[in-house]
Amino acid sequence: MTQAQDPFAGAPDEAVLIAFANGDGQAARVLTARLLPRVMAQATRMLGNRNEAEDAAQDAFMRLWKQAPNWRQGEAQVSTWLYRVVANLCTDRLRKRRGAVSLDQVAEPMDAAPSVPAQMQTQARMMALSNALAALPERQAQAVALRHLEGLANPEIAQIMDISVRSVESLTARGKRALTAILSGQKAELGYDDDEPE
């Protein structure tokens, strides 16, 4: 959507959401275009499955549209609220999945790569990371994913997870140590055997 087609260019997400609540259908398209790529990235990283991520993202946006008429201005950023909803929806899906299917049985999404060996190595690395994250306590896994996979700052993660910044720092530090311990024995098979030790 170009700036000429976007009547909300420069307007904050909250203003676009309020316009939607007041009956402006184009506002929904604008807000979706702004937020969907990052929401999908978050859901895909948490779930490791693009189809499930699409379902979670759709559910999150449906909740946002339902919430729009009651949106309390100035209480939260729309993106932060949406990230929290997506994180909760993904966590619920992971809990159900753990009860029904092991992560080894969940197919990895196809990942375009220059060659088949590179694609296989990328998939092996993602599976190892997904399995390692799944072995962590849920709050640690969520904090690590939001910080190091989504690239969010600690204050934003604190809002999403409804905890203090200090708790975020603690969760990510413990999570990184645990991931390092879990993955340390797999360096060679994942193609990291030539890496220099830190």
C-alpha cells in the first residue's frame, strides 16, 4: 500500500484502530498491512508451522477487531497488545500440541534455500532450536524468542508478557544458558564444528 493510497500515512496505529471502530473499512486493511508481517513472524517462530501461524494470526486480528469499539486510548500500544494476544494463542496451541503430538512429528515448513544440502542444514538447525526452545519452561522460551528472534526490546517484552523488565532480563539470561547447554553437543551435526569458541 503506497503512501498515496494510505489515508492514514503517519497516523499512529491507535488512531487507525479507532477509525476502524467508527466504521472505516479501509482502516482495517491499513492496520493489517502494517502489523501482519511481524505478527506472522512471531507466530511462525513460536509454532514452527506456517499454517498454524496463519490461524493464530487470524485469531489475534479477530480479537483486535472485536476489541476496537472498547479500545481504551493511551493504555497500551496496539502492536504490544496484539503481540501479547499472539503469544498467548501460540502458547495455548503449543500446550495442546505437546499433549497430542511430539515436536518430532510436526512437519517443518518448507524453507527456500540455494541448494538442497543448505536447505536440509537450515531445517536441521531450526528443528534443533525449536526442540531446544520446547524443552525450556514456557516463559523462558517466550522471552528468548521475543528478544532474540523477534528483536524486541526488553521494555516491550515486559509489556507483552506482563512482567517487569528485570524479570525479562532474568528469563532471557536463564533461557540462553539453558539453550547453550542443550545445543552444545550438537555443534558438529548442525554444521557449527568450525565455529570459533566465544
